[in-house]
Amino acid sequence: MTQFSSLFSLGGPAGAPLRLRFEQSSARLDLFGLPDVTRDPETAPEGGQRLGILTRWELAIGQQATLEGRLDHLQGLLEVVLTYVRRLISSSPRPCGSEGQRVEIEPHEGGHRLTVHSSQPDTPPLRLTLDSAELADLTQCLDQMLHDPRIGLPLAPPAARPLPRRDLPRTTPLPQRLLAPTAAAASLLLTAALASLVPLPRPATPGAPPATQGAPSTPAAPPR
């Protein structure tokens, strides 16, 4: 699938609403908000103002329903999607997020299911099913957003930590993994068996003369 990027902003004078768009073949992320008017205009990024206040965002993937949310949802989307993709690249796909968080993503029927929980009470969560190409486009949009100099929001990617040992893929066959401990156990049993064959010295009997070793002497022949 051909990927492309289209970034633009709509805004007028200082304080007018802004919209930033990050787009790929099958994913489109729009941010709506207000510019950061507290910054020096000379430090503004080339091509427009800096988005400092996020009012809402919209995410459209393919022909599915559009996701919407606020800043906490966007931060949750960053954390779970980038963490999930990192595990996926490491051949260790695992669900990321929980019901207590705003966003979840997990493997689902050969694809990936993205769930966003609403902050409004009694509102069911919205779920989208993504294929690998759509997940890659979504990741590209999030990466573009993180590196865009026009973004002045307190967004941070997940910390780059090594995967836990339990999450590392098992690429070595089971017989090969069991070879070393099996050889060690066999060596220990063989050593114990050989040690049991060595005779132990008998304790000396009290009062008995010490045993002498050597060949018995031959009696002298009588004279003729």
C-alpha cells in the first residue's frame, strides 16, 4: 500500500482556532485547538502557529467510524499503540492497556482491535478492527505528530524499556533448550554412581596387631 503524508493547518490571527492534519493512505488524524499565544512570535515554527491547547481530536481509519477524544485519550493512544507495535515487531504481540485506561489494543482474529473508552458515563466504548497496513498507517500518523514542531502539547511517547524476559520470543527448539540441564543432571548421576563403587577403608580393631604386608618368608632347608 502506498503511503503518503499531508500536513496542513487552518488558522487566522493569533487566538483563532487551529487544525493540524496528519494523513496516510488509510488513516487520518486531525487535531483541533488554539494556538500558544504565550510564546515569542519569532520562535514560532515555519509555516504557522504552534498548537498549545487541544480541544479535541478525530481519527478516521478506512471506512470505519471516526474516533474522537481529548488530550488524555490522545496520550493513551500514543502509549498503547506504540508499545503494542514495538511488541509486534519483536514477535511478541500482547494486549496493551486495560479497562481502567482510556485506550486498549489487542490481537484480534488475525488483525488488531483498538478500543477507546468514553469519558462520559453510560457510554459504551468504541472499537475498531485494524489490519496490519492500517496499524502501520496509524503509527506513521502518531510518529509525524510527535515530531511536528507545530505541536506544543504535553505529549510524550512511551519510555523505551527492554522487553521483559517472559515476553521474549522462544526461537530455540524445546529439545535444544533442555539439552544443557539434562546433560548436567546426567553428569551428576554418573559421578554419584562412580563414587559409590570406590571401596571405603575398614576401621582398625582395638588391640589387634597391625597387619603386615609382604610375601611370607620361606623356611631354611635342613643341612645335609
